[in-house]
Amino acid sequence: MKNRNLKMTIQFSYLLLILITLIPSVYSLIVSQIHSYQYNLIIQNVSRANRISSIANDEIPTELWDIICGRREFEKGRQYEMMDEIKSGLDSMLQSTQSSESRIKLEVAQRTGATLLRNINMLSNQMKNGSSVTQNEASLDEIRTITSLFSDVMQDFIVAEIESGNETNKSFRRSSIILTVIQVIITFVALIISTKSFFTVSNAITKPISDMESLSTKVANGDLTARIDIPHVDELDTLAENLNTMTEQIDVLIQKNMEEQKNFQKAEMKALQAQITPHFLYNTFDTIVWLAEEERVEEVVKITKAFSDFLRISLSRGHEWITIEQELEHIRNYLTIQKIRYADILSYTIDADEGLLDFKIIKLVLQPLVENAIYHGIKNKRGRGELTVRVHYADESHKTIQFTVEDNGAGFTEERLKEVRNELATGDRDSEKLSSVYGLYNVNKKLKLYYGGQTEGIQIESEAGKGSRISFTLPIYIDVSFAGGSNV
């Protein structure tokens, strides 16, 4: 089956419509220009004829009378300039007139003008020979008779031009009728083309789109076996093929998503296991036992309560979000237990702005950092270790909070620090091969997962023999309903 191209069909239809609709405009423009040109010529000729008639009938006799009366010398008179203007006007009108009758009138006028020029020359010779005033007046009367005849001829020419203008007007009316007929025909043809194009394009689009809508409904209802027939329309074939491919891939994507959810749950379990490691549990129970054996009742009660509160906040009834105050209390419980175990080598400080305690964060992001500071920093240092946890506004805008865990432990060498940073950056691709930074990696991944681009994750600063500083910055949230159904 031959494919249809809707774009070419629409373009051809529009081009054809544009071309046929241009016909009346082009015809009207040409006809109007022709008639306008004819009218302008007629008006110019009538205007010239009136001017020439006035010169011949009025100005020339007056000029010659002034010469005869002695007011002006013959050589200084304007009679020949006037005759030149008459001749030039007659020549121009002969070139522009389109009426044969007008042309005949102009030829008569030229002959009359020639006669007038001869009589003026005769008057000139007569006056040079010393003719009397009576003779000159007689010659002027003859000239007046000729100019009167010339004026009558020009009036006949004007009448002929007016009649020619009337014929032009009739031609214009006929052209208007023809233009109306053309417009009616073009309107009918355009209607046929538009209707044909509409049904062609409509049929090519409606059924495929209806089929696609039906496919999407079936897929939405869980029928992943549904498919759509290829419509054989260039603009829709790729879409139909992509819909079929998409339907085929949905099941794969669903399975993949379920697998990712399982992996995510496993990662959360590993994170929880990293937070409550077996050796920590064993060591805590061993500490309680030997404290009990030594009958140090107050310390037994203190460590037992701290351990109970530590577990309570760790589990927190499945909630993902807790207040900063609860997170810091969790740290205090952990450090209370560790302080009893490492009384001689561990001291700690928790410094937090009071105004931040009620804000909520994702839970258990500080304890792994504190644990890392103790086991990989302070325990590997000689002498007493100092550990500080700080929670403060990150900037003057009070829109972000900075969390910092700092110790004066063994620190990292430059080479080891580079390795740790690299493991944090690439561990999501090979988490099973993480070494001693698994707790840091879990915290970093958790921050990226829940806060996305709003946090840069864990930042590590360290110097061998002087300690380490681990920090991260989070936006302030009061309502954490955005967290995909997490309970607060």
C-alpha cells in the first residue's frame, strides 16, 4: 500500500488555493492599470487642448494687437513662442491619443496651425515693408478668423476625447462583470478543493488517532499485548511503530522497576545493618554485663536507657523523617554508650542552633558519620580524642542547614583521601566492592536519593595526624510530604 504524505497533500492544496485566488487580484490589477492609464491620457489631452485653444484664440491675437499698436516691437513679441507651444502640444496629443476620430481632429488642427503661422509671417513681412495700420488690422482680423477656427477644431477634439473616455468607462464596467464571474467560478473551485483536501486529511488522521487512543486505553487497563496497525501515513507511521515498541517495553520496564525497588529495599536494609552493626550490639551487651558484674548500677541503668532510646529512634516505627532534635538525641545515645566504653580516649560536644531543632530531615544520617569518626579516626590516634557535632544555618538567608562531624583523630593521607572520595563517587556502580567507607557511602546515597540536586552530598576534609571534618548541607523543610509517601 502506497504511503500518503499529509504535509505534501496540505501544501499542494494550499498552493493551489493561493494560485487560483490570485487570479482575480492579478486580473483586477492589470485592468485597473490599463483603464487608469487611458483615463490619465484623456485628462492630459483635454487639459492640453484647452491650454492650446486659449493660446490660439486669446493670447496670440492680443500679442499681435500690442505689436500693431506700437506697444511692442515685432521681434520682441512672444507670438513665435506661443506657436511653438501649440505645435509641441499637438505633437504630444497625436502620440498619446488612442481615438481615430481624435487623431483626425488633431491633424486638422495642425494644418490650421500651419496656416496661422504663415499669416503671422505675412504680417511680419508686411510690417517690415512699411504697411499702413489699416492693412495691418486687416491682416490681424484674418489671423483672428484662423485662431477662431483653430479653437473650434480643438473643442471638437475635446468632445472626441470625452467620448473616448466614455468608451473606456464602458470597458471598465465590462471588466468588472467579467471579474465577478471569475470570482464566482474560483470560489466554487476553491470550495471543491478545500472539501476534497479536508476529507483526505481527515480520513488519514482520524482513524490512526482513534486506533492509538484505543491502544492507550488498553495499555492503561493492563493489556500489554495490544498493538496498532501501521496507518501508512508518513507523519504517523513512526509514531505508530514507537507506540507498539513502547507497549512491548512497558512490561520490561515494570519488571525492571520492581527489581530496582527490591534492590533499593536491600540497600536500605544494608544501611540499617551498617548503622546497627553486630559488633556494636555485642560490645554494648558485653559492656552491660561487666558493668553489672562490677555492680556499677548507675552506669548499667544509664547505658541500658541510652541503648533502648538508640534502638527506638533507629526503628522509629518505620518513619523515614524525624526532627533534628531526635537525630541529635540518637547521636547522644550512641555517644553515651561509646563514652562508657572509651572513657579514657573519647570526649564529645554537640553544638546546634535552638531554632533548627524542630525542622525535619531524613533519619539516621549523622550516626554513621560519628561511628566512622570513632572507629577510623579517634581509635587510631594516641591520646584523648575530641569529637564535635555541629548543626547550624549554612548561610545568612537561613534557607539551608549545615551538618558537621569533626574529630581530631588519625585523619587521612592525601592518597587515602583521594581513594575515599573516589569510592563515594563511584560506589553506586559497584557497591559490593566498597571497603571502609560503606557507612559514608550509604549516607551519601541516601542524601542524593531524598534531596536530589538540592544537596551536594558528603564533603570530606582531612589531614593525616590532625583529624577529619565531614559535612553536608540540606535545604530546610517543614512539610516533607514531597518524599513520595514517607511518613513523618
